[in-house]
Amino acid sequence: MKKPEKRKSTPNKKSKPSQSKKIAVDKQVQDPDAGMRLNKYIANSGICSRRDADIYIQSGNVKVNGKVVTEMGYKVKLSDEVKFDGRVINPEKKEYVLLNKPKGFYVTGSLEKNNRTVMDLIAGASKSKLNPIGKLDTSVTGLLLFTNDGTMAKNLGSSKKLIRQIYHVELNKNLSQADLELIKEGVTLEDGKVIVDAVDYVENKPKKEVGIELKSTKPHVVQRLFKKLGYEVVKLDRVVFGGLTKKDLPRGNYRHLNKQEIINLGMI
């Protein structure tokens, strides 16, 4: 009995389309004017598979620019607003970058020329546009979080959210024991009372160096608190934000958050 003749090996036709498809998706994400099928847009955002996305689209769970879309194969652009069950979604991979900000860098930028911003420091962190959560004055150093996750940014940036923050403060003179006790009791500023969770002298440092923990989102709250008591803040460094610390993160450097850190932030 003759053995069947071996067929000449031919390139795997399936591998090439899948590869080109992947490249096409990447281009669509990068090019705001390129159209993307709605089910793919939803799948890329991490909500569900493309097959399940079709079911949700048919069921009327998806809106594009405020209108329900049930058409299969409907294409959207990155400039369109897509809502899934009332929540805005984005097909880009969610990224979270933590920067140890040096002194002298603007967070929101400036109209003046040649001013350096924190965006220069994280330029190589991602191809996506990352935005800072909250603000730090130009003279303030320490932790600053960036993300393209709009939901997370809105959540952590809300004045209703009490985000744990610890600052290392250096004053122009020693903090008296009496004023230390006043801060513990709560100092009333023009926009309300500031409640601190903890405050104390930094161990093995002069008494003009203080650690203060609080959850207030009032602007310039630390500087104003000490000014009310007759002190000037010479240096201010945010060493903890949420559960994030500066450990193994030198000044001017950044790192991507790990999965557990992202989960923890989402639970705040």
C-alpha cells in the first residue's frame, strides 16, 4: 500500500491575517480618524469578548454619542463617546504610572516659555496620554500618580474621597510642642477645620522637620495650616499617596503600578 504523498509545506495562511489584524487594531487605537467596529472597541476596553459585546449591543446596552446603537458592524472613532451601561469606556489599555516629582517642575504647565513640566519626566512611560491625578505645587516634591483611566482619575480626584497622604515638612523654625498639640486638635482655616490623622516630629531630625498625615483635599492645606500658626514651609515632600510609597523610587524617576496596587486604589 502506497504511503500518501507528502504535500509541500505552505505558509500558514491564518497566521498572517491574525498578525495584520493585530497591527490594524494598533493603528486604529493610535489614529483617532480610523474607524473601529463597536464590538472590537468594547472588547479592547476590557469589558467582555467581542461575541458577548454583540449581544450587549443588540440588547441596547451601548450608546455612541448619546444614542443607542444596535447595528452589528457599526464603526466608531476614538473621538466618539461610547458608553456601556451608562459608563464611558476607552479601548486603550489602562496604565498607571507613579512619579517621584522633583522640585521645579510644573504639574499643570505654564504659559511662560521654557518651563519644565512633569509630562517631560514621564514622556517615555507610555504611548497613551496620561494625566496627573491632583496637583502638586512647583516647589513641592514627592508622589504624583498619572493614568489614562478616567474613572479612576475621577474617583481619586473627588473631594468626597478621603485619600491618605503623608507629607514630610521642613519649617523655617522649630515647631513648638504647644503648636504640635494644636495641630492634633485641628486648626480652623478660612475654608473650614483641618483634621489631621497624625502629626509628629521626624525621628532623629531637628524639631523643624515634621511628618503629617491627613486626608484633606483643600488646596495648599499644609502650607496654610502652618502659616496660620506662624510658620513658613521651606520644603514639602509627599511620601505616601493612598497606599503608594516612595520605596525604591528615586527622585525624578517613575514606575508602573503592579496589579495589586491598582486593585487597592480601585477600592478606595
